[in-house]
Amino acid sequence: MNNFDAYRIFEENGKSIGKLVQLSLDDLDAGEVVIRTHYSGVNYKDALAATGAGKVIRRFPCVGGVDVSGVVESSLDVRFKAGDQVLVTSYDMGVAHDGGFAEYVRVPADWVVPLPSGLTLFDSMVLGTAGFTAALAIHRLEQNELTPAKGKVIVTGATGGVGSLAVRMLSQLGYHVVALTSKSSETEYLRGLGAKEVLLRSDVDLTSKRPLEKALWAGALDAVGGETLAWLARTVQQDGAIASFGNAGGAELHTTVFPFILRGVKLLGVDSAATPMPLRKQMWLRLASDLHVNDLEKIAHRISLTQLPQACSTLIDGTSRGR
Ligand SMILES: NC(=O)c1ccc[n+]([C@@H]2O[C@H](COP(=O)([O-])OP(=O)(O)OC[C@H]3O[C@@H](n4cnc5c(N)ncnc54)[C@H](OP(=O)(O)O)[C@@H]3O)[C@@H](O)[C@H]2O)c1
């Protein structure tokens, strides 16, 4: 096999620097399955890794890209054979194992998910970790008795990768979705995804010191953390639930116990990386069926490896939209 292009992240003078390099298969981390990449996606975590804005990368140098979809080139594991369409999301990809920003990827067979019928390789990467996380957050809320009849569901960081997909999936499931965003220019985009209401961060007082406020939401999906998550805790209604999966606005959480002991609010953690394979496969089947998003092109745009640095910086400064 000839050398191929890869976007590898190096550490130089204590800083992370992504570079387009040529690699051979022997340069990649070990694994039983070699995949010829068709698509990857750019997640917030990828941007943190590539720019060094967050300490998510655990091994230098490392090819970036927490997600990949493609076709099996070769496999030492009987579960996969050359020509199979597959995808991999998270595990150590792109942070401690060479990831999806390369023409070839080599991974342990235990990480590989067969592409479910009903999804294309492109669709699976518009979804990627973002869509998988949105599905998992919805699943966690439903396991905790959220239904459309219970009331409104709010999605924060709504124009982001996870947020956009969550808005779309929830609206398809019949929920009354409220999108919270910092971008007034994206109101129509969010309504187009199915949001019934769009709330601007600048119109909401997130800083109140009151332990509880007017109960508004049956459920919440939070990409932002920090004062936004604290506000959600104060405004979720009796027995409602919050799925917390992100920290785009801050990692700290200052709240009181009152939402939990006076309203029975549930705070549910969502960790896509450690999802066991049976649940992982179940979520991908849902992404191909009841959570299927038809017009994924609407929230995605294609870029090449050379455009990755720009894509990563717009994610870090919060000005990107969709995938
Ligand atoms: N737990 C998991 O398994 C898991 C999996 C995937 C992602 N995540 C995390 O989930 C979050 C979202 O990921 P993503 O891929 O959707 O990222 P993204 O595409 O960058 O979206 C994040 C969104 O959050 C909002 N935002 C950004 N900076 C902000 C700030 N300083 N204050 C308030 N809001 C801000 C913006 O939306 P608006 O302008 O619309 O408000 C932005 O579009 C990240 O923290 C990521 O690390 C976790």
C-alpha cells in the first residue's frame, strides 16, 4: 500500500500542532481491522485536540479524528471481511489511538460497528459522535420516562453538532423542542430543524441566585454546562430530567440540592466514549430507524483535510453551525 495523507497532531514546545503528513500503514497504531476511510467528522473534541484548547489528547503524535466510516480493507478478525461497510466512533480514536483524519485507519475489531442498513457512510459521519451522543441523551431521557406528553424539551448549544441533531431527532419524535442558542442569526436554521421555539442566551437571566425558578421543561439536553446547566436545574419541572453531555460553556457546576430534593429532578450523565457495544449497536440501529434524519445534507458541509485547521478554530470560537 502506498503512503497516504493524514492530519497528525504533534506536540511542539508544549503546544499541540496539527500537520498534514504522509504516513504508511506501519506508522498507524495496531489493530485487527484496516479501514479505507470514506468520511470522518469534526467534533468539538477534535477541535480541542487539534488546537490544544483542551487537554483531551493523551498521546503525541496522534492522527486526529474521533470518528470514521469506510470500507474494510483487511481484517484479522472473523467478524469483518474486506468490503464491509463499517464505522467507528470514540473509544481512544483521535486522542490516544490514530484516528479518522487519514485515508486509512487501523483499529481493534472490538471498536468496529457494522454500518446499519438505512444509513450511508456519509450519513453515519454527519451523525458521528455528535449524532450518537444526541441519540444516547434522548435514550437516557426516555429511560427516565420523558415522553412528548410530559411537556417542552430544551436543547442548549442548539446550533452545535450534537445540539442541531438533537433538535431534529426530538422534533421528529413529536417533542415540543425549545432551542437555546447564542446566535440570533440562526433562528430560521433552528426552526427549519424543527424547533418550535428559539430562545436567545442574551434574553435569559442565567445568573439568578434563586435555588428554584419557574418550572419550564420536562426534559433538557445540555451541551454547555456551567451556568447554563445550573439554570436548567433551577427551571426543570417536577420529576423532569436533564441529560448532561457537554461543557462548551464551562466545566463548573454551581447549584443547590433543591431541584433534586424538592422537584425530583434527575441529572443524567451521558458518556458516548464508554458506551458498551450492545447499547452502541442499539443506538446506531435507532439512528437508522426511528431517529433517522432524512436531510442530513442540510446540517453538514464537506471539507477536505487541508480545511481542518479552519474548521477546528471555528468550533472552538463557537461560530460554527451544524456539522
Ligand atoms: N459526553 C459525550 O460523550 C460527548 C460527546 C460529544 C460531544 N460532547 C461535548 O458536547 C459539547 C458539544 O459538542 P459539539 O460537537 O456539538 O460541539 P459544537 O458543534 O462546537 O457545538 C457547541 C455549541 O455550544 C454553544 N457554545 C459554544 N461555546 C459556548 C460558550 N462559551 N458558552 C455557551 N455556549 C457555547 C454553541 O451553540 P449556540 O451558539 O447555539 O449556543 C456551539 O455551537 C462539547 O462540550 C463536547 O465536548 C460530549
